[in-house]
Amino acid sequence: MLKKRKQKNDEHVDNHERWLVSYADFITLLFAFFIVMYAVSSVNEGKYRVLSSSLVSAFKNDNLSNHTPPQSTEFSPISVQKSNQTDSIKQIDNLGSLKKKKQEKMKSMAKNILHALEPLVKDGQVRVTQSSLGITVEINASVLFSPGQAKLANNSSLTLQAVAHVIKGHEHEIHVEGHTDNLPIQTENFPSNWELSSARASSVIRLFIENGVEAHRLTAIGYGENRPIETNETPDGRKRNRRVTVMILSTDPDKVTEIPIIEY
């Protein structure tokens, strides 16, 4: 009698826990479903369509299986991704083409300046170079000024007018830099090389403005003796350091993208 009762209790326990089998199957299928959905995001378009068709057919009921499903008018994720990639490629091509045009424009400007100042270039009084920053026109101070003076000499106007004729009408910003050697100066007008170099740069800018260069593009900078390009121990080195540099920038500062500062 006890044995029969025990067997009935065991059968009751087995029947009570049988739902765990169905629950485990459901969890397994759900897990497999999410794996399939994750895999969909990395397959190509052909596999995506095959899998999508299979899933639709599997979940349809028998009444709808004989009808052709209507085509969706929405964009698939893969189509959107391809469209974004195409737009990105077009933007890169446009930027590359624009950059190339700017480089050709700067190169043409440098050649025109070089041609206009060719006699002084051959004599070593003027140097014209081009880099990623822009065009640099280095003019020896003896071509423009008398020693210790910031007033342009009479014969210097033609040199600067030739430069102004090339650079006017463009949008590039222009920095005019005044440089001196390390010999001290102390006069009524120029207590130091700082004042002398700044005044020389301002004199060049004034002439540029008089010859049609827009004032908002111009900046005068005085470096004094602090940026030599040759040694100041020799007369030739000091002569090279006494110079005015006209820097035509290749990038418009107003169009440079600003990087926001994150405050903590």
C-alpha cells in the first residue's frame, strides 16, 4: 500500500515539473532568434533578402501563405548605409577637387609674383617660396628702407606695387612681418628694434592699401631681432636678417572649424 502511494507521488512530481522542458525550449528558440537578428546586420543584401523572406514565410499563417506580400516602400538599413557611403564619397571627392583648385591657384599666384620680381630674385634681394602654409615673399630691407628708417625709399614703391597688383582681388589673408638684426637701436622714433620692425611692416601695409589690397586682409607684425634666419655674427648674416616678409596664407582663418572646449 505504501509502495503504490509513493509511485503516485513521484508521478505527480514529474507531471508538475514537465513545464520546465517547454520553458527551456522557448528560451533556446528566443536566444537563437536574437542571434539571427544580430547576424542580419552584418550580411550582404542578397543574404538579407533571403533570410527576410524565410522569416516572413515561417511566421505567416496558412491563410496568408498563398498571397504575395506587398513590397515595402521603406528603405532597408543596407540601402540607407549604401546611400550614406555614396554621399560620403562624393563629399570627399568634392573636398579633394576644391583643395586641388586652391593649390593650383596659389601656385599660379606664386609664379606671377616671381615673374614680377624676377630682377630682384636673380640678384638675391627677393626670395619667393611656397609651402602648405602659403606663399612667402622675403624682401631684403635694403630694397625698401634706408638704415634705421621705416619710411619707404623712393625706388621701393615699384617692388611693392608689383606684389600688390598680384595679391589684390583675392580672398587670402596676408601677414606682413618686419625683422631686424641684433644690433641695438635707440632713436627718438624707434627706442628699440621692436618699434622699428613694426613700423616697417606698417609702412608696407599702407602702400598695399593704397594700391587696392583690402585692409581687412592685412596684418602687421613686428618681430624685431627674435627670428633670425642667418647668424648675426657676420655682415652678410645680419643683412639677410634685416628683411620684410609678406606671407600670403593658403587657408582663410574665418573658415577654419572651431573645436569646442569641454568644461568640467
